[in-house]
Amino acid sequence: MTPARLSFDLEVPLDRFALKISHHCEHQILGLFGVSGSGKTTCLEAIAGLRSSAKGKIQLGDEAWLDSERGIHVPCHRRDIGYVPQEMLLFPHYDVTRNLRAGRERAQMNGVDFQQTFEAVTEILELGPLLHRRTRDLSGGERQRVALGRALCSGPKLLLLDEPLAALDQRLRQRILPFLLRIRESFQLPILIVSHHPVELQALCDEVLVLKEGAVIAQGQPQSVFSRPDVFNLAESQGFENLLRGTIAQHYGQTTALKLADGQHLIVPRSERPEGQSLLVGIAAHEILLAGERPRALSARNCLRARIATLQQTEDLVLVSTQLDTSDRARIVAEVTPDAARELGLTAGGDIFLVMKANSVRLYE
Amino acid sequence: MTSTLTWASLSTLSVFIPGAFIAYALARHRFPGKKLISTVVTLPMVLPPTAVGYLLLSLLADEGWLGREHLGFSLDILLTWKGVVLACAVMSTPLVIRTARVSFEEVNPRYEAMAHTLGYGRLQTFFRITLPLAWRGLLAAAVLGFTRAMGEFGATVIVAGNIPGRTQTLSSAIYSAQQAGNDQQANFLLVVALAIGFMAVFLTEWLADSTHKPSRRAS
């Protein structure tokens, strides 16, 4: 059974501008990207039913949640959403188990086998050791997992995640992201993720909308959206990284060789995972050097052959979007100065070598 | 003495439940007349107690709005224990409502929004989330209301009189003993009043102490 798709056409008045956003989701996971104050949390809250000033339409499958013209406004508690707010909001008077069970009645009303879901969620999010802890004794990453678990246990038809990784430091982010990936695979739920962090959107979403001052300025598949010059500047200031997925081929002393989709190997910092497993890694666009021909005697461990797909000029940079193979998935964006681009004679369709240090690659495991 | 405790308890009970709901409405909702209601329920705190007593007396007198001539029967409140409870209840209302309101306001409304997203309707949210998170403040409101009722004098003597064995309270008994020059009786009553007051305030201090309460703001 394919999960219901979300569509919305909203207008919400805000202090400085009005949020106007309209979209029909074709995929399971939609990301909303924008700097803070762009209206993305407002959009999420309007879909959750927490903004009474929202006008327009919201529809999940064939259920209308909001239709101002027809006078339909389904209250929040009847919308069957799983909401993970930025501040997580674990109930302080409940322990972890009771937090996870908070949405049990709704889940059962929706015909969900609660016990089975509870066990599955506990296993996937590794909550077993936390079940009897008090919420105030949990660390940031643990809270995030409990908040996700509580939402998943409540039998939602749509999952709304508000900045799921924002409250966490870099190390924790790298640890929570895999849990989100597991949720994506294990629960066939439509998900809306709001974030100002390009990495999590690239890793999780099928489709991204970019918001700026309440309006959508770009939309599409994450890798192509983030390599657009106007979006890239925004994304990079928020920590844009190229994300690549590969299979662990071999471990060395301090490094691991990752086999990418096109067969080339990428040397990355040592991973704890066993050989043969899949691994997600990230590298910032400014950490990549370009070479016209394969350099010799180089300290950097990686030199990948790629083909230039597009060259795009921003104010002071040239964004070189490259492809490792013919599929569009393995796309790597590098940035160079206009002078360097001219000197190297970069042209779309030309071959290029991407040089990067093993230590500049970040593991997401 | 036990009758004073009973009357103060009855007064606290009769004020607390409706008072808590009014406090919740004042803390959480916007509605027409909100400021007016807030002002009216605070009035007994700023008026002289004797003025409040006199107002109640006028309302309940035979020719008053709540008197025999208007209603066609007598509520039989004046100069009875019911008068004591009524006077105490009216006088403790502001303290109960203001304290309860603050304790509701201290509960982060985002917890309530979170509960809605889990399928909780308004009543469920109130009883499962708001009330348990506000309970310390609510208990403090009840304790303060009780002590206010225990100490009530001005309004009580006007509405219920000071009839030994029938409507005499701890505070009116101290007044009578002092007036009659019965120092021994007055001293004894003073010690009782001190003990009750000390316990009540100590309890509210304990309730307000943040070291043993779950954080209500941070998640």
C-alpha cells in the first residue's frame, strides 16, 4: 500500500511577511529548507494544526484537514500526526516509557497494534536501556530518540520533524542521522522535515523546497536544488556538504576504503562498521581541489575521476557540478575561483579529477 | 477550634475547584470581559474585610438581592456557621485564584500543543498534562486559601457574628479573650494560630523549592 501523499496550499500571516506556500508531494519525504525566520516552522505548525491563522488547503490522501473555502478546519488532535518539535517537549512528569506510551490510545483507535509498534520502535531507535529513565536525566541525543519514538508510537499518518538535528552537536548529529534513515526505511510514512541544515535534507529527502521570506524560491531533488547558485550560497552558509554513499571495501590502519557507485574507491577516516556495509559520507565543496589531469606524488589520498555536468557562476565563485557516473545520484559540487576555472579551461562535459584529503571526509554512521 | 479548622477546610474546598477553573481560563484563554472578571475576583484582597462583610450582609439581608423578600425563602446564612464559610470563601478567593493562575501560566503551553498532536482533546490535555505539571502551585494556592480562611476576621464577624459555640472562630475568639482580659486564653489561642500558620507557610516554601520538582519549562 502506498502511503497517502500530502498536499497543501497555504497562506499564513507573519510579522514581517506572509508565508505563501503550495505543494503537492510526489515522494515519501519532503524537506523544507531555509535560514531561520524564513517561515518553515510556521508551515510545519500550520500543517500540524497549531496555527489558527492559517488559511488555504491541507490534504493528506483523501482527508481534508483544512479547507478555508469550505469551512473545514480539523483540530490538531484529530489530524493523526507524529510531531517532533525542535525543543522535543518530552513530558517532564513522565518517564521514558510513559512518554512513549503517551499516544497509545490514538494509535489503537487508528487500528495500530500498539505493543508491536512499541517493540519495533524501541528496537530501531535503541531505546531499550532508556525505558525506565527519567526524561531530565537523558542526554540531547537520547531525548531526540525518545521524542522520535513517541511520535512513531502514536500511530501517525504523517510525520513532522522540526529541525531534528539542530539541537545536537556535530558528533551527535552524525549519530542520530542513521536513526532517521532507519525510520525512513522501516516505516512507510510520509514525512515532512524542516531544517536549515542541508546535510540532513540531502541524506533524507526525495524532494526539497527552499523557502526565503515566506516564499518558495527553488524546489526539486536535493542534490540539484543545492547546487543551484542562489541556493548554494544559502546552503553553504548553513554547512552544505556533498553526500556520497558507498560500500565499505576494506579497512586500513587509520582509514577505510569506500567503494562508490561507479566503482572508484574513496579513502575516508576509519569506520567502525564491518566490510560490505553501506556508509554515508560528506565532504564540503570548498575542501575539494580540481585537477585537469591526474596529479602524481600527492599527499591527499583521494583523486576521483569525474565528468563536469554544469558550471555555474555565483558572485565570486564558480560552482562546478560533477558526476562520477551517468546516474544523477552521485553528484559532487566543488567550488573554485573564476580565475582558476578559466586557467583550467573547465567546460561542461569535460573530464576532471577531484582531489580530497581523507581527513576532510566526514562519516555519517 | 476544630470548628474553625472545619470551616476553613469547607471554605477552601468551595473556592478551590471553581477558582482553579477560573484561574485556568484567565491563564490560558482570551475572552471578552477577562479583565473585568480578573478585577472582580481580586477585589476582596484590596477592600477592607469589613466592607466585604457589609456587602455580603446587604446582599443576604431580608430585603437584599439574595434575601427572603427577593427569593421567596431564606438562605439562612446570616449569623450561622454557613456565614463563616461564605465570608472566609469570599475573602480567600483572590489569593487562591491569583496563585493558581500563576501556576498554570508557568506550565509551558507547548506541552499542551504537544499533547494535542498525540491525539489528546482539551479535557484530556488538561487532566493529563496541565494539571500534573501545575500541581505544586495549585496545592500552594489551596494552602494559602486555607490560611487566609483561618485568619479571617473582619468579614466574618459582620456576616456571622462572634457567637461562642456557634460562629466564633479562632481569630474572633482571640479578639474576645483579649477584650475580656482573659490573657491565658488569648495566649493559648495565639500559640495555636502560630503553629498552624507556621506549618502552612513552611509547606508552601517546600512546594516552591525548585530542588525537588521536575522542570516545567525546559524539555
